[in-house]
Amino acid sequence: MKALLLLAAGMLVAAPAWTQNRVIPQAGLKSGFEFLSPDLKKMQLDDFANPGTLWVDRGEKLWRAEAGAAKKSCADCHGDARASMKGVAARYPQVDRHSGDLMTLEARILQSRVERQKAVPFARESEDLLALSAYVAYQSRGMAMEADIEGAARKHFDAGEAMFFRRRGQLNLNCAHCHDANWGRTLYAERISQGQPNAYPAYRLEWQTLGSLERRLRACLSGVRAEILPFGSPEYADLALYLSWRAKGLPIETPGVRR
Ligand code: HEC
Ligand code: HEC
């Protein structure tokens, strides 16, 4: 708490460029990976040591498993994920051209599950949904994030951007206070990164399990004692779109490993 207050106090004095919108560290983009200890970097890079591999493997089994009243597997419609899902995660969140809703990758998988497989939806943060989203995102590992923010996506981007810069919680901090103005500094023994979304779903040691980007965002929100919205809230999708745009060019790392 003390560290956080000091951080907040320091921010009142300085009023640099990050108080304005659209000041983005484009040139110095850094994945959270670069802020990890050497041990955790090694763990992420070695598929045998990376605990996230378990979810990717589970996702591959689910991909081939028949489900729901339609008695179809993901593979029945989409074929080999290594080809059909390659690059997909890199362009999410994406607007659904039928409904106009902004969909995260998880939402898109749930849509196929319910509308195409005619199956009961997976719960948010369930092992099965995490496994499938890790498996799908894994097909884009190493590819650059490239979310589209034009056209129908624009209003979602604007809402996400406004969220990023909105002060909140008892400490009245916004995302930029930590992730634009103070990355590289230490807070509670953690090095603050730029808050990039390219590792998710990621295995977090503190969770002892894999978790979605939304779960990480909720941790940040509760860190500043701000309101937490239910999983799957459209506000989180808007924020995720802004983060994807801000991360444009960073490689997808799924399954990432984080502290
Ligand atoms: C009080 C400081 C603070 C605030 C405010 C804050 N975060 Fe964070 N955030 C952290 C810390 C600490 C971590 C864990 C270490 C790291 O990766 O930065 C983190 C991690 C993250 C990560 C994961 C990065 C990775 O590579 O795993 C994302 C994404 C993120 N934050 C986004 C946000 C967003 C969006 C907001 C605003 C809603 C926000 N944060 C507000 C401190 C903060
Ligand atoms: C009966 C056929 C069918 C099944 C079974 C099915 N899908 Fe789909 N899926 C589709 C169709 C059709 C679309 C395109 C929807 C659209 O664009 O409106 C789609 C879209 C997607 C997308 C978005 C692709 C992109 O390029 O944006 C993902 C991801 C996806 N499905 C994952 C899955 C997963 C995971 C499963 C298994 C749990 C699954 N689907 C099962 C038919 C299916």
C-alpha cells in the first residue's frame, strides 16, 4: 500500500505527456516477457518446462472431440487448426459482422460452441475454455498482433482507450499511470511492465494455473481497488481491443509465463 501511495504521490507532481490520450510507447514496445527473471524466461521458452503446454495439449484433444447436439468437433468444420487458426488470434478482438458485437477470441469460441456445435457453453475461465483459447492462440505464436480498429471497430477502440486513461479506485490511478509512465519500476517486488496483452492466456505463478487476459485485468483493477465487472463484459472486450492495438507488432507468446 505504501509503495502504491508513493507511486500515486509521484504522479501528482509530474504531469507529463501520458496524461493525454494517444501517447503510446510505439517505438519502445516491450513485451512483459522482457521484464521476467531469467528463470521465468527460460520456463516460457521451453515447451517441456512451460506449464501452459498442458492446456495447449488439452485444447488439441478438445478440438478433435465431438460435442453437442450437432455431434461435430471443431475439426469437423475447421479442419487442421495449424492451418485454419493460424493468425486468427493476432487479429482479435474483432467485430462480428452479423451482430456488430466486439468479440474476444474466447467469445468467438463460445459462439461456435453454442451456435455451431449446439452444446452447453463453457463457463468463463473454465479449464476447457482456457484450453481451447490457448490452443487456438498457440497457432499464432510468434506472429505480430494486428487488431483492426477501423470501421465498426472504431467505437469499441475509442471506448477502450477512454477506459485505459480513466482514473479509478481509491488511489485514482489509470492504466497509463503504471503501464506508460512507470514501466520498469518496481512495485511490491514486481517490475511493472507496459501491460501488454500478447502472452494470454498465460500461466501465472501466483494463480498456479492458466488465466485469461480478463483475469489479469481484474487483478489490476482490484489492485487499485476499482470496480470489477463480470467476466465477458463488453467493457473488457473494448479495453482488450485498445491493448491489442497498443501492442501492434508484438509477437503472440501464448502460452506465456508470468509471475
Ligand atoms: C498500480 C499500478 C497498476 C495499475 C494502475 C494497472 N496495472 Fe496492470 N499491472 C500492474 C502490475 C504490477 C502487473 C504485473 C507485472 C507486469 O507485467 O506489469 C500488471 C500487469 C498487467 C498486464 C499483464 C502484462 C503481462 O505481460 O503479463 C496487463 C495486460 C495489464 N497489467 C493491464 C492493465 C490495464 C489495462 C490497467 C487499467 C485498467 C492496468 N493494468 C492498471 C500494475 C498496474
Ligand atoms: C458446424 C461447424 C462449426 C463447428 C463445429 C465449429 N465452428 Fe467455429 N466457426 C464456424 C463458422 C461457420 C465460423 C465463421 C462464423 C462467422 O464468420 O460468422 C466459425 C468461426 C470460428 C472462429 C473465428 C475464426 C476467425 O477467422 O475469426 C473461431 C476461433 C472458431 N470458430 C473456433 C471454433 C472452435 C474452438 C470450435 C470447437 C469448440 C468450433 N469453432 C466449432 C463453424 C463451426
